[in-house]
Amino acid sequence: MRRVFISLCVLTLLSTSPAHTAEPLSQDTQMKLIKTFTGNLSPKSVLSSGTGLVSAHNMMYNHTVAIFDAKNLELLSTVNDSVDLKSFGYGKYNGTYRGAPVEGAFSPDGKYLYFTNYAMYGKGFNKEGHDTCSPASGYDTSYLSRINLRTYQIDAVYPVGSVPKVVKVTPDNKYILVSNWCSYTLSVISIAEQKTIKSIKIGRYPRGIVVTNDSAFAYVAEMGGNRLHRINLSTFEQTYIPIGSNPRALVLSPDNKILYATLNVSGQVIAWDLVADKSLGKAKVGQAARSLDISSDGTALFV
């Protein structure tokens, strides 16, 4: 797995006026570097909880998740990814196993941080996944881990597919969704039942996931193709959006009317009107457009 260094672009958006006008719009502000953290950090991704925490997921290079206080800009804890799978009920494994934290998702109630492991390392895991793959490759399946944010300890693990990438928790705290890069599937984990209840076929290289505010629909990027999968979270039926080639990361506008996606190979960001079901246009942001986020007021994208 290669280390990747990512540059940042900011796009301003046409949006409905935010309710709070006392603060400047994000599109009218500039970013300023205020602190750089050093040490044993090699994040594949970083994530803000929206409630004062930031997590950095440090892959197999450090086998850790670092959790920071966003207000005081201090490291709160470094959580090792090692787990005793047998102690969590997976009896065929013995000893301690290491993971490789890729992406994370905070639970809506603020109690947990879930993170995907690119691969697992230890006895019984003999065929580590790869970025170029298919279900026929026979790579090892992996696990999703859960960190208790009160104790900063891993207190649950869940089997998922091969090379899991993005993880999202639905706003109603009902499901955990995991895109499995090499299995070409989406795992649906029931939080109430604490197990996978559905594995949905996506196609080549599932990646980005977003969920609507009402938890009714999930959108999943098929990065090896040219479409998004719109999944009804009540029936698990799918429809499709012809978004463009190699969609990677997804975000929704605050009102959930517009979906934004990075198109990796072309280096573009596309805006899709979910009400009219049509493209609103594209912006060129540079080579290999990757991660994506949106300001809380919906006026700026960060790429």
C-alpha cells in the first residue's frame, strides 16, 4: 500500500442562504495553518466528529488511530489497532492480531469511533489485499473495529469484506455501512443486532458513502465504473446515478438536495441535483481528485 500525499483545493458553491448570517460565509474566508502535529503519524485519512474530536487513521505504517482535541489542539490518545479476535467470539483465531486503520466514522451519539482495517496481520491471515483486485483474487477478508471514546479502548470488532475502505454510521444510529474494495460489496451491519445483516453487490471498487439526514437512502460510489448506487435503507433496493467515470468521495449539501463527488482520474468535482436528477456542472481541481468535504453552511467544498 503506497503512502499518498494530498494537496487541498477549496471550491465555492452556489447554495441557498444559510440561516445564520452573523458569521462570514465559508466561501468568503481563507484557511490558515495554526499547528502541525509530528511524530508517529501516517494518516490515510482524518475525520472530525463535529463535537470536538479529530481522528487520524494511521494504516499499517503505525497500526494506530490518533485522537485529538480539536479545541485545545492536543493529542488525547493513541489507540493501538491490535485485538484478540478470540476474546470477541471469533474462536478460530488465537493470539493478538494487528490491523491497518484506513477510514473512520463517529457514532451519532458520540460514544464510539468505528474504523476499517485495510488488512489483518497474524496467524490465519495469509493473503493481504491489494489495490488492484477482484473477488476472484481470494484476498483475506478483514474487520471493522470500534473504539469506546470514554476509555479509548477497542471494545468490539465486526467481520467485513476484503480491503474495507469507507465506513459510515446512519444518522439514526441503526446501521453501519462499509464499502469493501476487493469484495465489490457493501456490508450493512445492524447496530442493534451487532452483526452483518446484508451484503449488497456494488461492482468494481466500492468507495465513497454518504447517507441522507433522514437515514432513508445511502449513496455508494462505484469507483471502478461510472455510477453511484442509491440504496433504499428500508428495502435495500438499488437505483443508479450516471455520475461519471471513477467516482471516489461523496458529500451532500446540508439540505441534501445536491450531491458532490470527486471524479478521480479526470481530476474533477461534479455537482448532481438529486431533485431534478441531473448534473449541475463540473469543476477541474487538479490531478487525481481524492477526498472531499463540505462546510457546514454549504458554501465551500474542500478537495
